Amino acid sequence: MADPTTTETVAAAAAPAPAAVRAKPAKTIDAGKQANRRIGVRLVIYTVATHAFAGFILLLFELGNRNK
């Protein structure tokens, strides 16, 4: 295994490694637990919350427009 602190040569960087040689990416570990699922759940929660807030703002604009 190559030293990660050294730089690769141009020839080695230009030729991609075969699929069989490539290593699988490491799982994200946070305090000894896999964090990948928690990140996905947090993404869904933030997306729903952002859309709900935007919908509330649009509702306020609609209600304000009716009073003209």
C-alpha cells in the first residue's frame, strides 16, 4: 500500500485503477455507531421542515393578498 503522504506520479494518476482493485468507501462512524442512516433521517426531516415553513410563508402571502 502506498504512503498516503506522498504524491502520485502523473502516469499513475492518469490511469484509473480496475474496479476489482478499488477499495470500498469506509462507513461513516460517529461515537462508534454508523452515522449514514442518521444523516439520511436528518436530511428527510430538514427537507420536510423547510417545505412546511415555505408553505406557511406562501399561505401568509395568500391571506394578505385577499384583504386588499
